[in-house]
Amino acid sequence: MTDAPAPSYRPLTAFFIPLALQSASQSLTYPLVAMVASHGPGGTLNLAGVAQSNIVMFLVGAVGAGLVTAGMVYGKSRLGFSRFFAVNNLMAVIAALVQAAICIPAVGHGVFGALLGLPPSIEGPARQAFPLTILLNVLFFARNPYEVLLLNNGASGRVSAATFARIALTLALAPLFVRAGLVGPRWAVVCQSIPVGVEVAVAWYFSRPFASVFPQVDDNVLRRRAIVWFNLPLSLGGFLMTLSGMLLGAVIARSNQPERMLPAYYLAVGLANPMAYAATRLQNVVLRFPPRSRTDRLTRRFALRAGTIVSFVPLVFLLPALSHWYYVSLQRLAPADLSLVTVSALLLVGYPFTSGLRAHWEGLAALARRTSTILAGNIAFVAALAITAPTCLALKVSGNMIGPIALVISNLAGLGALVLLQSLPEGPGPVEVIDVHERG
């Protein structure tokens, strides 16, 4: 443990809020883009299709889920960063090739129609949007090196500034696309891609002062193959978590009236996801303020309070006037389906809260250098979801309720695995995050 002075809630809050805002705001771009999709001829069916297209894109992109971490560990010297950059580009090419293969009509139908079980009314918009997500995924990979340069030099504020530029542009473009009649699945991805391109450009501009100055010499730099192997476990965990969203969509698509249930669920989770992502930054709070002893529960109490607060934020959109404006007027939901969204939103209250608790325990596992424990938590999450969602379907649970129930139970299963495994005898004790990076 550490001998540093015990922190109070004030520094924990000051550290958490910017990270939470960045994570939440990134996710808020998707409901904005959904407006472009849902104003097309297919209405909210387009929204569900674009959401499924994004899920497959992120599933493929999970091959690079650990790249930023790898860059922060091994990209502190000129040669190390150069080798990380090459690995990042390799993963981007692999992802693009896999996505291109899915664009082949027979393969695309196999993924979206057979595997995901989407009805034709949703499969069509999903396959229309998917080819354009190849460039979008490449842009996400292109952002990684610049974020690594900024984070390794302590310029996290500039990372946030690049993200906020993306949000501001999305906020401006989405209504313009609707007014200009540029609506539907394809235009939704275009509206999504332009701000990400600007985010990459801003991150590149901010990172320029650090591109020629590296604090470490080129000693003991890992080969590219070693960096790839370092990335694989983190990518596997990211793949499993992304797979869970894909699995949920496939189950809900097989429920009664999927054309109503999928849009209702995606509209509700579109507001809950940003809060859940914000709650996951509680892992960073643990890493920044590690427990001073085995009885130190400050960060755990903070996680309980912060998780509770972020969990209730989406309920603001259930206020009568606001709910009708956002879901019906803005997102083009049929007024008769507003009750479906309301039920989904209420059940999703536990989703950000349990995500925050799981992130807290993942932070403790990272401090103890027990990354296999984090992967085990991810496996428990997906396994619980693979059991819960089909069980709900067999019990004839309404499709709009399956997702929220499965997400909360799966988070609890992942949390339980983390708590149980960390109670077992461990190897080397916790270390400061900087020590882990230095050893890299």
C-alpha cells in the first residue's frame, strides 16, 4: 500500500468529474447521430439498424482494445513509440479487412440476418450503414497514437478538448443533416464520421510538441511481436464485452414485436450507456488514489456515491414534457411506444451503478497486477448475460425489458467474480501505477 496522505472526497471528485464527462460525452454523440437515422423513411428501424452496425464495427475493432494501454507502457521512447505506431496500423488494417469481408452480401446476411437474427426491416438499414463504418473504425485507430503522446506527457486536458470538439461538431451537424434531408442509415454514419475525423486532427495538432521529445532512451524496447502479445489479453476482454451487446441485440430481435422492442431498448440504453461509461472511470480513481491499507475503504465509498448519482441522471428524460420532446419529437418514436422506453429506462437505473462497482474492483485488481482477474470478470459478465437473456426470452419477458435485466445481472456476476478471486491468495502486492508503467 502507499504511505501518501489519506485523500478526501474533494480530490477524488476533482479527478473523477473530468474523466466522467469525457466518457459520457463521447457516448452522447450516438443519440445525436440516431436522430439522422430515424428521420429517414424507415424511422426508428433505421436507428436500430445503425446501432447493430456500430456493434459489429466495435466488435471487429476490439482487436485494438488494449492499444492505448500498450502505447502508454511501451511508447515512452522514440523507438518504442515507433513500434507501437506500426502495431496500431497493423491492427487497423486487420480490422478494415475483416469489415470488408462482412460487406460481401452473403457474409453480411450471415452476420446480420442469421447470426444476429435481425428482421429484414432492421437488417436492411444495418447492412446499408456497415460499409461506411470501415472508414469510421480506421479513424478510431488513427486517434490512438496521438492520445498516447498526450497521455504520456500528462496532457489529459487536451485529450478532453479534442473529444469536446467532436461533440460540438456532432451537435451542430445532426440538425443540419436533418434539415437538408440527408437522413437515413448511410448519412447517419457520415454524420458520425466527420466529427471523429476532426477529433483526430485536433488530437494530432495538440500532440505535435511531444512528437519529437521522448523522456526515455531506446533501451530494452520490446519488439513489435511482444507488443502484439501484450495487447491480446486486453483485446480479448474488450471483445467479450462488445460481444455482450451483440448477443443482447440478437436475443431481443427474437422477442415478440422486435420492430418495437429493439428501438425502445436502444433509445433507453442510448442515455444509460454514457452514464455507465462514466462510472467505469472509477477504475482510474482507484489507480490514482490506491488504498493506504487493507482496511482503507475511501474509494469504495466514493464509488458507491458516484455510481448512485450517475445512475439517476438518465431519469431526467422521463419527465413528461422532456420525454415527449426527446423520444417522440426528436427521435421519432411512436407515442404509443413511449411507455416501453419508460420501463426500459427505469430498469436500467441499476446499470451504471453496478458498472461503477465493477470498475472499482477492476482497479483494485490492476493495482495488484492481477490482470487475469479482470479477464475472469469479463468472462463471468458475458457468461451471465448468455444465460440471463435467453432465459428471459424463454419466459416470454417483454423484449424492452430483457436488455436492462441482463445487463444488471451480468454486472453483478462480473463483480462477484472479481470480489471472489481477489479474496484468494495473491502474488505480488499492489504497486503504484507509475511503477507498472516504469517496469514496462
